[in-house]
Amino acid sequence: MTAPPLLPGSRLVGSALDLRRSQIRTYERAMREYGDVVRIAVGPPGLRFDLYCVFHPDGVRRVLAGPRGTYSKGNRFYREIAASFGRGLLTSEGELWRQQRRLIQPLFTRRTIATYADLMVEESTALADRWARDGALVDANAEMVRLTLRVVGRAIFGDDIDRAGAVLDRAFPVLNAYTYRRAIAPVSVPAAWPTPANRRAARAREELYAVVDELVAKRSRDGGGGEDLLSRLLGARDADTGEPMDRQQIRDEALIFLLAGHETTSTALTYTLFLLGRHPEEQERVHEEVAAAAGDPAALPRTAMAVKEAMRLYPPAYALGRTLHADEEIGGHRIPADSFVAVSQWATHRHASFWEEAERFDPERFAPEREAERHPYAYFPFGGGPRGCIGSHFALMEAVIALSILLGRHRIAAVPDDVPVDTNGITLRPAGAVPIRLAAR
């Protein structure tokens, strides 16, 4: 059993500058040049730590679905998310996480998620109506961010989304950027210090918490009973104890769902539109399926295949980190206890042993028979194991419905040949506008 190979870096800061320039390119280069388990040194001497990257699907499964207690989210990245957005299902650990999962799982069954289909149709139709002008040029990224905020906002807050929307627009970008900067910085000043960045983030957090607390209190006064997530969280009871969630936990869960379900789905939709705009033959196959489906989302497998392939090439969650609590052997390499271990969807989704011509857009990769033959952890846009994303069905259903309505009304053409990606945030996103040209069908 040997130590993993080390990705060469500078004597002064290791590979910190490479990771700052582009995490995804650094992970991809490490995998292609050094193998399935690679050690990356980060930071200057005295503050340096080793990041162990695991790229083979067998290793990914071990990290995400291995023995209970071996890996946890007890690391700086998730602590910073919790400090900004609360200790919801994404960031909690141990018994608190297990209790939250018991309470929330019934709210995310396929039957319950299906009740949100109508609002997905309404918001997507409203967008298609705004796109009515033939030959118009629109920014797919801005449009999808707006659409997904409306959808997930209405799913969580119901008719109160208009009250919360302005606050979300102001606060979320501030907290997203602030959280990411603190998570990757070798050293951060205490959040309580009155620096300009800390004060901006504190104001955004206070405003965000206040509006959600207000809406939780309003739901409670009204007796709950609605179909939005806030009402359902108020009505949830622990199956073992019969206890409800407290107000703070409800707020934290609402904010974490908003964080996890907003930019992630907008990124998936943006890149699906871009790729279909670059591949008109695939777009026509999707359109033919949509025309034949007569509004039934379940009858849109080709559309779902296009979304899945876009999420392979541009996974919104491009890497996940875990803290290791016991010595491990992965791929013949020793990883010591207390190490920080990363898996990268971006890299593994391009692993040459599992993806032929990995950079090519090919929705046929997700035909049912080919999916069944593939290693289950060669593709993991929603994570995996017990901490896999609870909202994956919601996100995929939203994307398929939105595409079916938009492409049913419009033919699109992508203007740029490529769309640079931005990894200076919690999730992957385009580095700028993604212009597409519309043609009415």
C-alpha cells in the first residue's frame, strides 16, 4: 500500500493558485496525468494541508457510501455554508441529520413532488410567452436563474414568493460569494470582526432570516395546511417521537432547499439549452418527442436523456468534500485519518475508462440499457449514498417540464461556440451571459 502520487505545485503555495484559477481543470489534470487517487498540496508552509482526490467510481462509492462513521461533512466548507444558510439537511451531521432526514423524507416522495408540476408548467409557460418575439436574442443563463428561482421559491413559499423574491435576489448572491471565499481561503478573519465583507454578509443574512421567519410565523398563525414546503415543514412530525420541528430548523431547511434547488437547476437548464442549440439534430429529436407526448412529463425520456448528458458535461455540483475519520485504503493507496477527501463529478464524468469521447454531447449515453450497464458511481450529479440529494427528482422533473414547454414553442440556436465556466462559487455556473437566438415554431 503506497501513498498517492502528488500533483506537482509551487514550493510557496503548493497547488493553491491552480485550484483558485480553476478547481475543475486542476482535478481533471490530476486524474488524467496521475491516476485515480491523487494528493494535492494546498497552501504555504505552516498552513499547508493535503487534499486527497478520488476519481475512480469504486473510490467515489467508498467515499460517499462507505461504512457509517468513516466519512463526514465535518469540514470547513460545510461549516461555512451552515454559518450563512443554517444547519439544514445539507450541512447537519450525526443524530441531528438522521432526525431531519426522518422528518423530511416523506415530503420528497415522487407522489408529493408531482404536486408541484402545475406551478412548474405555469412558470415555464409564462417564460415561453415572454419569449414570443421571433428572432429575439436572450441570455439563457439569466432567464433560467429567474425561472428556477420562481419555481423553487413558489414551491417553498407559495403565494408569498413575491414578498420574499426581492430579498432573495439581493441576499443570495452576496452570501453565496462570501461563503465560497471563506471556504477556500487558507486563513479567514473571524466572521464577527467588522470588516466590510463580514458586514455586508451579516446584513444579507439578517434580511434573509427575517423574511423567512416572518413567513414561517404567518403560516403558523394561519394554521398551515397549504401545499408549499413551509406549510408541510410546519406539519411534519418525527415518526419516533411525534415532535414537530422548531421554527429555526424550519427556516434553515427552507433556506438550504432554496440554495440547493436554485442555481443548480438553472445551471443544468442553461447548459442543456446551450448544447441543444449547438446540436440542432438532437434538439429536433427532443421536439418530436415533446410534440408526441401531449404534455405528459412521464412520456419524455429523450428530453430527460438530454438533461442528464448536459449534467454529465456540466455538473452543477462539480466536487464534494468529506473528512476521513480512520485510515483508509482506496485504489491501493493509503489515505490517513483526519484527511480532507474530495470527489469530483466534473473529473469522474470524463473518466476515459467509463466515457468514450467524453467531451462529446451524446444523450444516447443515457438510454436505459446503457445506463444499466454503467458503474453506478461513474455518474453522480446528485451525489450518492445516504447523503445523496433528496431533491433530485424535483430538479429533474422541473428541467424536463421547462424544456418541453420552451422547446415546444421555440427553436433555439446557441450563439457562442463555447461557454466558459465559473467555479468561484458554491456551484458551477456560466462565467457570463449565454446568448441564444429564438425562432418561433
